[in-house]
Amino acid sequence: MEPVYDTVITTARLLWLAEGLKFEVSGVENVPKDGPGVVAINHTGYMDFTYAGIPAFLQGRRKVRFMAKKEVFDNKISGPIMRALKHIPVDRSSGADSYRAAVDYLKRGELVGVYPEATISRSFELKEFKSGAARMAVESGAPIIPTVIWGAQRVWTKGHPKNLGRSNVKILIGVAEPVEPVGEPNEITARLHKVMGEKLLELQDAYGEHPKGEYWVPARLGGSAPTLEEANRLDAEEQAERAARRAEREAGGDVS
């Protein structure tokens, strides 16, 4: 029993009920009933991690330990909760400790949630994957559990207002067959990207109408979201701006 995690799950379910969210979950049988698994999740919005644990919960009330940026743990409100839930802080400037913690969790039979894209995809298409999930799987012997979410970007995503009220948004969650950690990490990562891409197309086909011009609809489907190439350019510009601001702060500290 994990009282804090169980309380958070109950609270989340009540919030989803209040929001009128309509979940359709498929592939629950692909989540191992016991033992380790790297839960690889596509990233379209800020609330993805709250939905990505649903299949595991349906599979024997299993819990996922998510890797999340260190800033969330530093917050005086969210930090104690994240630590109580046994999630894993990620310091992007030094990821070795978080990687080691994730592998240790896997070797103890836990499910560890990761975002292979690392950041939210503004295009809502799959970005290029980092190899961390594959490397964790190879080192721990855990299968990778491809988990794809579609519709979550309508609740809260990058560059758009939150939609946390009574939205009645439909969210599809599909779990593909596990990707076994056989081969080199780059080859495993390529297989994972292919499997998750196919599942994403499957969920999009099953979702229903994608209104033309809507911000949450990919350009490929007639929406106003940027293309993957445009989104990558925006990400690069944002990273450059952050680096420039950080350099200014550090220079200011040197002067003082």
C-alpha cells in the first residue's frame, strides 16, 4: 500500500470526472502484471504523465515512477508530493544520477515512465527520440512498454491556454506490444519510434473528427499546429534564447 500515491490517484480521478474527460484505453494486456518495464510515452501536453499511468493502474493497480525535471522537485508544494510518489528527478545539466536511479528502480521490478522525445512536441507528431529508454532497458533487462496518448494536448499544451474546466475532451491511450531490449540502443530506439508512430496513427484514425484549423490538430490533418520541421525550429530558437538568458545571469553574477 502507498497511501500518498493512492490518494493522488483518487484525487486525479475526481478531477477528471469534474472535467468530463472521456478516456478510452486499449492494450492494457501489454503492461506486465509484475516485474519491470520502461513505460515510453509520447509528449503532447503538460498533463500527459497523469494519464500515462492509467493502463498500469488498470493492470493490477500498478504504479509508474515517472522521470520529471528537477525544478518540479524543487518546488515547495509539488516537491514533497513527487518524492512521496517515488518519482525520479532529472537534472538536464547532469543526467547520470537520474539515469542510475531509473535503472535501479527497474532492477527492483518497478515501472519507470520516460519521455523519449524529452520535450513536448508542438507539432503533435513524434519528434526524434533520445536513446535513454533503450539504454535503461538494455542495462536492466526490462521490456519497453510503448504508450501513446492522443487528445491530451486539448487539455493543456505548450503555447496555448489551459483548458482545465468542464471540457468533455476525449483522450485515447493505447499501449503497443512490448519492445524487447535486444540489439544496440540506437536500433532499439528506431524500433520503438516506429511502433509508437504506428500506434499514434491508429489512435488518430479512431479519434473521430479533427476540425480543420484547430490548434491541437497536426498540420498533416489540416490543423494549425506547426509542422514537425517548423516545431523543431521553434524549439531550437527557444533553447538559444534560454541559453542567452542564462549566460546573461551568469555574467551578471560574475560582475557582482
